Amino acid sequence: MSTIPIISIGDTLELKKQHPCGQKLFKVLRIGADIKIECIGCKRTLTLDRLKVEKMIKKIIPGESNE
């Protein structure tokens, strides 16, 4: 059984698939039933289902506000 990743606002997520602009890093803007992320490369925002995002995560890089 896999563990549930702990995602916080301000974290940077490295996803398995890249955005069409070529970037794999996304910043978390909002958390709820859906997660709103922003592409680091082109600054586009995406709102995706939480379960879908959790399956796509390769690595979580903690934000500055998390200590």
C-alpha cells in the first residue's frame, strides 16, 4: 500500500510527465479536492483532481514556508 504524499501550498512538484513547454516542475498554489499548480517554465496554471496529481508526482521539493 502506498503512502499519501503530504503536499503544502508553496511546494514544488516534479511530475513524471512534462508540460508541453518542456518543464517538469510545478508550484502548488491551492489545495483541496482539486490541486491548482503553476508551471515554473511558462507560468500557466492547471487545476487537476487531487488523486490524479498524487499519481503523477515524482518528487516533492518543500517550499520556503515549510520548516
